Amino acid sequence: MTCILRRGFLGTAIAAPLVTAATLAFADGHEVTISHYFTGELGLKAFQEQIDRFEAATDYALKDSPVGHEDFKTDILVRASGNSLPDVFSYWAGARVQFIVDSNALHPIDDMWDNAGLDSVVAKSVADSATMYNGNRYLVPFNYHYSGVFYNKAVFADAGIDELPTDWEGFVALCEKLNASGVKPIALGSMNRWPAQFWFDYLLLRTAGPDYRARLMAGDASYDDPEVHTAMGMWKDLVDAGHFTDNANADSWTDASDKVARGDAAMTLMGTWITGYWNGLDLVPGEDYDFFPFPSISEGVAEASVGPVDGLVMAANAANVDGAKAFLEFMVSNTDVQAAWSKAQGALSANVNVDPSNYNSVMLKAFETVAASEVFAFNYDLATPPPVAEVGLSMFSRFMDDPSKVDEILAQVAADASSAFEQ
């Protein structure tokens, strides 16, 4: 199983540097280099529009080098290992930022944070969970997402569904009713592995709870524990009952989203970025589609919401420190930027000063769901170190290929994850 090992990240260049910030920076100090994963359906045009706002408001110019979402996960580590990071880059809060902070690849931003008064700009719950690492601030949150069950309202109506499930028994009954009506209940596009993680996240959080899940993510529990077997067993029951679309690993997340939009499937467990995608297909939020929170399972377990926080960080060897800090401050502080980006991306703003009226009805409900949750948990591949995340993501893919091998898969993953934590 292929993993990105910590020793390789720290000690040797994995590949020749793609480009160096020092080479790109102009002598006059007005250029800021940046790389990000907001490409294709994930918002290249919208991100460039926000860059344009920054350039129009300042004396800085940005040298942009976007990288595809999946390739970025490896590309940025390659660039870090070769000391060729741009001044600024986007990154996912949580274990991925912790990984590169521990490798001394990031520049702390405490002074900028305090000078800009970001404590009054960034939601405290987001700031507490996403910005601090080893006692310092390193990340400016750009937006955050919530993962819920998004569904086609017409399909539900045609199947005679007029009540949304709140517990597991109700959810299973919903799936059975949809199947009986001739439509597949759940679309999953796990071609790139990560869309499957939300099923593991919620099933584990709703049964074993956030504290156990945190221990598993930190390597203090085992993938062969009864808690993990219980969660995977419930997932297997859904697959065995025929509630998922066929050949999930052959579809991307947009393929699965398209199936729900067309009515070939009824619902999909996905992040709020799906709203930006569906809105681009002229679906109307609240009329054509809506969502409901993942149902409760075990009594007494804290209600958790799952999702990622997209952030911006500054490289430790940034060539233009002042420009990088100015960009980070502008992108989170400017309410016009935050409102426009949230709308285009289907994201929730990290800036508390953005008027909630900027959200459509579905996004506003997502905002309120997160606000009412007892816990906000980073999704799986952002909650555990990158080498371990590789092990787990491959586990989800193997499971969807053949759920009957779940016990064998978990035994192997327990060993692989333990080894990855030791790297």
C-alpha cells in the first residue's frame, strides 16, 4: 500500500522542485506567489475573481499556480520537501496542516492575526479547531463545509415520502421505501476514495462517539476494535440490502451528484459544495433539492457535524512575507470576498460578519445545523495524519469493491495504520 512517509517528507526531495518562490518573486516585492486546489468544478473562476479583488485593492500582484484537487495532496508535499513552496497556498485544516507544521514548513501568523483583529472576524468554533497548531496560529480559514444527506425532492415526493428520518431505523425504512418504488436510495461516487469517508465518519461518530473517534484518528485505538467493526457492519448492511448504486468506485462525486439530480438515485452523503455544483446546473435550492442531517443512532452520543475547513497558509521560507500576510488578512476579512466565495463555492463563511441572508435556504439550514451541533469534526482524511489517511481511504475503496471481506480488510488496516503512525 502506497503511503507518503514522514521520513521521506522531511529528509529528501521526492521530486525536482516544480518552481521556486524566490525565482518567481520580483525584486520590487510586489508579487506574491500562490498555489491552490480550487480548480474545475471546485471554483477556479470564482477564486480568480477574489484574487482580482485583492489586486485591485492593493499594490500586490499574485502569481497563481493552481493544481488539481487530488494531485494537490501529493504535489504540495513534494514542493515542501524540495523547499519550493509558494508564498501562500491553500490547505485543509486539521491533521494535514499539523503534519507540515511539525516539519517546520509553515510560517506562524500570530502577529498578523492580532494586528488585523481576526478574533472578531473568524467564528470562535472555527478558530479554535482550525487555526492553532503547537501553540501558534498558522492558518486563516477561508471557508468551511458541512456534510449532510442531500436529496432530490421530486424523487422523495414520487415515492410518497413526506417525513425525513431522524434516527437509524427511520433511515433504513426510508431506503427500503425508495427501493420498493424502483429508485436506488443512495448514490456514492468513490472513484477518488474520499467521498466514501463521510459514511465511515458519521457511522463511527453516531455509534462510538467523538472521543473514541478522536482516539482512533490519533492512533490510540485500533481499526480492529469492536467499535470500528460495528460501524463498518452497519455500512455493509446498507450495501448488502442494495441501497447503494452499483459500481461506486467507477463514479466520481459529480457522477453521483448527477445521478441524484436526474432522479436515477434519491440522495447522496456529500459536503455543501454540492450546492454550488447543483446551482450551476440550474437546480433550485429548496425546490429541486434539500438535505437532512445524518440520522442519530446510539442514545447518549454527542451530536457531531462533519466537514472540512479550507484555509490559507504561508510558507516558512516565503519570499514575500508582507504580501502573503496582506493576502491572508484580505481574503478572510473582506465581507464581499467572503460572501461571493461562499455563494460560488457552496460554502459557509468563516467570517461572522457575513450577512446570513447571503445564504440560500439550504445553506442557511446547514449553517444552523452546524451551529446547533455539539461537536464539529474534521472529515476523516483531515482528522488523521496523511500517511494514515492513505491507508484508510484505500480501505473504503476496497470495502466498496467487496464488502464481504470487511473483517479481513480491517485486520490488514489495523496493521497498516499502526505502521504508518510509527513513521
